[in-house]
Amino acid sequence: MASEELLKPFYQRAIEAEERLSRLEAVLVGNKDAAKQEPSQLITELQAKLEAANAEALSEREKAKQLAMENEKHKYRISHLVRAVKEADQKLECMKVSAGHVSEATEQTSSKLEAMRL
């Protein structure tokens, strides 16, 4: 019994190794064309793919920089537009208040004129 318990981890590792081996064999069977190619040809293909990926990454970085700059410009414009709208609202409010005083003064003047006529 004790020997079975001692051997259990070894059996488990053997099973895992067999599974990995069967997966590798399946990959090799699936990649017969790759196995037939020269190693230098494979390296050349991989380098070309790597260069293409690097060029694409560089392009994406440039796009990100441009978008970030454009975003900052938009933020700057928005802040100025918000400030201009607030100032316009304040001026409008002042004009309403001033117009209220003018209309009150006009009403008082007209009531005085009417009182004079009577």
C-alpha cells in the first residue's frame, strides 16, 4: 500500500508526459509542410512577419500620438467655449436685471404721467 502511494506522483507525471507527447505529435503531423522547409527559409519568414508587426505597431503609436494631440486641442477649445457660454449667460442675466429696472422705471414714469393728466 505504501509503495503505491509513493509511486502515484510518478504515474501522474508519466500520464502528463504522454499527453504532451501526443499533442506534440499532432502538431508535427499538422505541420508537415513546415518540417519540409529549410530552417533559413522559416527564419526569413518569421523575420518578415516580425518586421511587418513592428511597422504596424509603430504606425499605431503614431496614430495614438496624433489622436492625443487632437484630443488636447479639443479639450482646450471646449474649455474656452464653456467659459464664453458662462460669460454670455452672465451678461444676459445682467441685461435682464437691467431691463427689469428699466421697465420698473418706465412703469413709474408712465404712472406719474397718468396721474398728472388726471
